[in-house]
Amino acid sequence: MRRFLCVLGGVMMFSAVVSAAGPDAATAQLIKGLGLKPDAQPVREAPYWQKPRRIVVLMEARQLESRPDAVEWLKPVAGDAELVVASSRAEMVKLLDGADVLLGYCTHETLKNGKNLRYILNYSAGVDRCMSSPLIRERDLLVTNMQRIYGPGIAEHAIGMMYMLTRKLHVYHDRQREQQWDRRAVARSEMWEVQGRTLLVVGLGGIGTEIARRAAALGMRVIATRNSSREGPDFVDYVGLAHELDTLATQADVVVNATPLTTATTGLFDRKFFAKMRPGAYFINVGRGRSVVTGDLVEALNSGQLGGAALDVQDPEPLPTGHPLWSARNVIITPHISAGSDAQMERFWLLVRENLRRYTSGEHMLNVVDIRRGY
């Protein structure tokens, strides 16, 4: 056991005791609080598993700033493995020769160059760049992701966007920048109270559950879809399967997309879907841009079928100069940053360390990606 000095969000603090024997109190609390589920099979039973020998650790600016001592902090749970640091994604790919574990990003280039990889801990929740590579189904290896780790920040971002739309805060912010005191910029009847209104979460996974939790706390009726089952937390009024999406859309005042990008979700939100929504309802996208047919979204906004949209992700991304979404009065755009928060990286590193500990020890892994389903 050792203690290491940790710098998080500019605040210096001592981390919890690091032990290879099991999760510390902070990690155990993280697992319970976010509902992280261990895989049914211990990884030591997988044919590809062996104790790691060479681990490549990607340390870009965000990782370095949040955890400058990361390598030393990870050593107690890495066994006898060599830890090699990459300062960029290009360097990460070059250093994969002979590596059997990667803490970084799973992409086609990663799989192509990391011929000996047995485990990839993907730094993002989305794994579409990994699943789009034909190599992922030709290899026998483990991939885990950051599912649920970014959920709280993204959920608060989605709720903030909802309030901007429903209270027309973006309109008044524009007036502020123009130094205009305009009490008639928005009709009072257009400023919604969300209590009692219905929010549809499309994709009741880790992120979707956090969005649902917050919406329910605001007094909203929450309904949702998920691909795997009808099971959901008590604060969700109804959980439907994916084929019920259009029916549920007719009930929703606000629709939030929190799905991963798969073959089934690509182009899911199109002209047909927007026509099913209540006239004047709002659409929020914190999933993936390619889940939306952008031209159909613009059409629905221009026609008034949608009251507005809030988009943290777009297609294409970034939007080109002059794209109609930039200047639309009823659209809020943020540049794919909804996961960011002051607490994000602390959760990130706790999961990185815990899954590396579990892999080295051959235990039940957290956040295992189902390669067959693609997420």
C-alpha cells in the first residue's frame, strides 16, 4: 500500500490508500452510486487472458492535468507489467508493438497496430469508432468503456439545455448581448413550466438513467426506451422497447437522445420520427450526431413542428460555416462537451485504476462492451 499526492481540479489532496487487494472506499462508493455492474464471468476464465506484461497509458493534456502522477498511482494494481506513457493518440498507436493492454482509445488503427492486445480500456463511453472496424470481430480480446462515468455531467447538461429552451433563456441572453431590455421578446405563454410535462429518454442506459433521475426530481413524468429489456428504476413511469419509440414520441413534450451509435440508431431521428412528436415539442441530442438526419431536423424546426432543439452532438461535426443550424433562432449548440465537469476526471481515474486492478487479478470486469451488440 502507498499514498500518492493527487491534483484534481486545481485542488491538491491526498488520494485514498491504493491497494491491489480490492477497491478502496471511494471506488466502492463510485460503483454503488453509479450502479456499475460487474461482468458475469471473471476475466481469468477468458481464453485470451494473461497477467499484463506491457501496458500503454495514454496521457493527453486532460489526463495529465487531472492526474500527473497517474503512472505511479497505477503501478500497485498493474502487477509486474511495464507501463509505457503515450502523450498523444498518434504516439499511442506507435507504442502498441508488444503491448497486451491499452488504456486509451479503441479505433481501427489501435486494433491494426496492437496485434498483441488482449484488453483495451476505452477512455470514452462511445465505442462506435472501435465497433466500426472489421478487426474487432476478428480478434479475441476484451473492451471496457466509460459508461455511466460521464452520466452525471451529461445529464446536468441535458437538463440545462432543456431549461434554456423551455424558459427561452437563449432569447434573453441574445438581448443581453445587444443591451436590450425587452420584456416582450417572448410571449409568457411560450415559457413552459416543466412540472407535469412528459420527457422521453431514448436509451435508458447509464447516461439516460441519470437524465431520467433529474427530470423526475423536477416533477416531470418520465418515459423511456431501451433495447435490452423493460426494466427501469422507480422514477421512470414506463420503459418501452426500441420498437415502441414512435408511439412514445406522441406523448413527449421533450425528447432526449442518449443512445450509442449503432446500425440501428444511425438515422433513427428522421422526418417520420419528428412528425410523430407533439407539435412544438423539444428535441435534445447528447448521444451521437449521426443518429439524426440533419436535413430532416432543420425541416422540422423551420416548419414549426419542433419548438426547438439543443444539440451537443451534430452531423457533420463540427458543423460547417454557414450551416442553417448555426443561425436558427430556436437551436442551442454546444461543441460535444456535455461530459465535462469538475468531478468527471476523478470518477474517470477511479474506474481506470479499478478495472486495471480487476484485469490484473483476473476478476469480474466493469463496463464490459458487448461486441456483438456494439456497445
